Amino acid sequence: MTREYQKLNSTGSLSIHILTNTIYSYRTPIYQEFCTRKGLLKVFNDTYYSATTRKHQADIRGYETQANIVFHYCPYGYWSLDTAFKNEISMTQYEIEKLENKTRKLGKRQAEQLENLKRRLKELQKLYAEV
């Protein structure tokens, strides 16, 4: 019998599910691979939950560079690809609305951030439609 999970640290709070190549911080996936119509989609979850999970994310930062997409708004615990996309899209829209509804003129950094958020929203919506 093979073990399903392998500890990636001494306590086991960072582990990998060997069959699915999913890396967990406690019971929340921070790296996951999904089979989609377009092929394998590699997802890195960069959502802040705690200092320990942030350390786990830093420990596996190499997976972020090979990920097709990085999410910043995944719920705590297990999450589906559909939920992750919906959260990411709605929170990106929210951040855009916050900047667009400012009473003062946007500074250079805020204007760049707004353009980056709009570009990210288009990319997210396109990728979500494909999967």
C-alpha cells in the first residue's frame, strides 16, 4: 500500500497529495493541478491566511513560476477551480471599482494599478471561459 500524502516539513502541516500533485498548507491547497478541456492547468494559491501558510507558500515558490495562473482570493479550506475563478474575478472587479470611484484624480501608481487590474480581469475572464 502506498501513502497518499507525503510530509514536506517536519510537522506535516505542509504536505503533498502524491496522486494529484496537490500541495496543502494544513488542509488548504496552495498548489493544485486541474485537467481541463485545454489540458493541464497549474494553479498557485497566493491568498494570505496566516503567517505559517505564507511561509509554506514561500517554501514552494518555485511552483508559482511554473503555474499558469496565480490566485489571490481563494477561500480557506478546500476550493474548486470554479470557486477560485469566481472569487478572483469578483474581487478584481471590486478593486477596479474602488479605484474608478475615487473622488480624487488617480496618482501615477494608482493609474498603473488600475490598468493592470483591467488587463488581469480580461485574462481571468478569457481563461475562465476556456476551462
